[in-house]
Amino acid sequence: RVEFGVLSLIFLVAVINYIDRQTLSVAQPVISKVFAFSNRDYSRIVFAFLLAYALMQPLSGRLLDKLGTVRGFALAVIWWSAACALTAVAGGAFSFAAYRFLLGAGEAALIPASIKTISEWLPVERRQYGIGIMNAGISIGGMIATPLVGWLLLAYGWQPMFVITGALGIVWLAVWLLF
């Protein structure tokens, strides 16, 4: 039961992470029209995310070692969920880049936190299976992000779309902390 619970939570958080990551790319045509973003503006926003993600990969691993898995994962999910939701208040290219930078900083912890969780909760002979489950969550998240985020965008608009997708992580966090 514990192994199933851990793997289910790892799978779900990977799905959520990749949904949050794809929100801007799915909504880009609408947001670029609203704010008159050029291709250069959009590329700078994406660059901000990727820069933070790259910088925080090793730092998030160190932070997880200091905070522990439960608290470290919780902090990362709160961080990236808030950054995703706060993107709803962005008012231009600079603020979009700033919120996406914050998103990248938080999302960088997904893989280190997942692998640390797997190594702590699964026996050695099942750890590669656990990493496969995490990778499946990443793939499924990327696969369902476009239709889900597209539907949210069309049904509610771009600002609620960011808030709703950001809230998914908070729901996951509640289950994580109870587990």
C-alpha cells in the first residue's frame, strides 16, 4: 500500500508539473494577441523559465537534502503552484517572464524530489520502476496539457486557466502531507 501510494503521488505530481509548464505555450496565441507580444518577447519569457530551471536543478537537490523529502517537496510544489497561479496577474512581457522564471525555479525540484522520494520509500530492486512511473507522469502530463489547458482557456479565459492549473498542485500537496 505504501509503495502504491508513493508511486501514485509521484506520478500525479509529475503530471501536474508538466501541465503547469505547458500553460503558457498553449495560451500563447491568445496572450500574445492580448499583450501584442512579438516572437522576441515570447522567446524571452520562455528563456526566463529555462534559465531558472537550469540554475535551480542542482540547487534544489541541495535544498532537498537539507529540508528532507516531505518538506522539500512541499516547498517546491507550493512555489511552482503559486508562480503558475500568479501568472494570471501578469501585465506585460516583463511580468510574464518574472512569473515564468519563478515557475522554472520551483519546477526544477520535480526530478530531484521524485528520485529522492523513490530512493527513500522503495526497495532497491523497485527504484527503477519508480523512476519509470515518474517519467510516465511527465509524458502523460505533457500529453494531456494541451487539451486540458486549451479547454480551460476556452471555457474560462487565460487568467482563470493559470489559477486553476496552479491550484492542482495545492490539491496534490494536501494529499502528500496527509500521506
